Amino acid sequence: MPGGVKTNIANFAELENDKGDQFSTHFKTLARTTSQQAAKVIEKGMRKKTFRVLIGLNAKFIDIIYKIFPTNYYKVTNAFWGLKKYWDKLM
């Protein structure tokens, strides 16, 4: 869940099985970066004309894993965060 910035977007997520409340709660536990923190990082990146801006440790972690496992990075990151178990419960 890269880019997990604490906003209200998860509160309005529409899932096919009406488990949006569970998704919203799970998102709140994973999203650690506030919108103000993200804005500061984005502004700094723009001023430096940075090619990519990574918000939060999760994005940096996924970026490193992607470089090591370019075709299977999602399997590693999903296992690390337990997302497969979570998505299985939702579906």
C-alpha cells in the first residue's frame, strides 16, 4: 500500500462486499505519514527537481525490494505486511 498517507480517502472506499469499514481501519493502522509531512517532502522534491519522490518508509522499502525483485516484489511486500491474509478475509 505505497503512498499510505493519512487522509480520508479510505473512509470513502467502495468495496464489492461492503467491508469498507474494515479496510478503513486497516488503512489507518498502516498509514503513518500525515498529509502535512507528505506535502513537505513533495515540495522539497520539486524544489530539488527530483525525478522520484518517495513518501514514507513503506514506499522506500518497496522501492528497495522492487530493485532486488523486479518481477516478484509484490509477493515479498504483501507477505511482509500480511496483506494476503487481510485481503483473503475481505474477499
